[in-house]
Amino acid sequence: MSLPLVTLGGVPIVLHAGAPDQSDTPLLGETVVRLSGGAGVKMTHWGKASGSISGQGWMPPGLDGLDYSQPLELRLTSQECIVGDSLSYALTSLVRPDTSPKAFALVGSEWVQTSCELDGSIATAGQVIGGTKYMIQWMPVYNVFASKPPKSMSAAQATFGWSIAWEEI
């Protein structure tokens, strides 16, 4: 079984281009406002994802032919994760269509894998005897805006470096 690869605009980033370092940062339209008595209230208008992907490998990632003026599909391999007391959770991003979410139950001090059913954006873990918490993990897919990545090449080390910043549309 092969592991899924990070892809941008349908182009897979192969390991020869460098194992991708992935980061994501919430991009939130939020602020804390104060009421007349001084109590703080957090107001959130919207929430999106943003982040970066970078790598250094023996070959460039092959992303120069993408049309960066248009939204691109980004499939990540860094996992999203929700933990709680419930068996069912509304996932906070789309699930990669080439992978399935995984579910785990906390039994004592160990996470035990259990079944996971996905219905739209709701994932449900199979109940486990002795389970006190349940976890759902999945690999996300986003529609993003990105710019053509800056690249570098070191002839002395025979490596190519690259970095992509992205924001969910």
C-alpha cells in the first residue's frame, strides 16, 4: 500500500522533491469586543485555513505549469483531529477522497482503533467497551489560492528547495 502524497492542482509532490513540511494556521475573522460592564465577548465572522508547504530534495516539485490565477485543489497529508466524549463529530474540513477517516477510542491510557463511518461531513466512531474518549483523524482537502513558489538550487549539495504559501478560498 502506498501512502498518499501532498498534491497541488492535481500534481503530486513526490519524495524526490523533498518530504513536504506542512503547516497550517487558522485564518479567522474574529475579534474580542467589550460590553458596557467590561466583560469580553468573542465575535467570529468566518474561519478559513491557511498555511505553507516546503521541501528540499533532489528534484524540483514540478509546480511551474499550474495556473496560480485560479483556485487550486490542495490535498494535505498532515492530519486534522477531533477528540471528545461523543461518538459523532462534524468535521471541520473536507476529507481527501483518496483516504478514509480513522477513529480511535481511549481505553485506559491507550488509543485503540475502531470503525469509522462517514456520512457527508459527520464522522462516527464505533463504540468500544471501556472507551472514555473518542478521536477522529482525517487528511484534509482544500480549495486554495497560492502563488508560484519561490525555488532555490544548490549545485554544491545537489538539492532543490521550494516553498508554497496558501490560503483557503
